Amino acid sequence: MFGRFLVWIVVALLAWWILRPRRRVTPPQGTAREPAAAAGAASAPETMVDCAACGLHFPASEAVRDGARVFCCTAHRDAAPRDGE
């Protein structure tokens, strides 16, 4: 008798858990994100360059320039021989 009652309680709780209304989490105002596809389509691909000292391939916006040569960091730029030397 008690076993059957326990089974009905478990079935009722399971049905309630499945059928209960779900809470929808909404992002705070002003922080809505764009979908990944729209964000990627809005920005153009960036030009990649090679470091003159080590050959590392990196974005041109992060380059340290010395005339026509580009470096990945100031240490490589400072360690590289100058054109006139």
C-alpha cells in the first residue's frame, strides 16, 4: 500500500517538474550581444604580417614598425641590426 502511494507521489512530482513553466533569463538592459555571425560579418579580416626577427605570423595592428620592417615586439626591434649598420 505504502509502495503504491510512493510511486504515485514520484510520478506526480516528475509530471510537475516536466510541465512546470520555465523562467526565461533575459540579459540586463544595454548589454545585448550580437549573434556571432553578425559580429563576424561586420568586421573585415585583418592583414597578417611576419616578424622580421623571428618569423612569427601576427595581426598588422599589433606590429612594432621600424621603417619598412615589422616586428612582433620592441625587444626584437631593438635587437635587430639597423639598415645602416
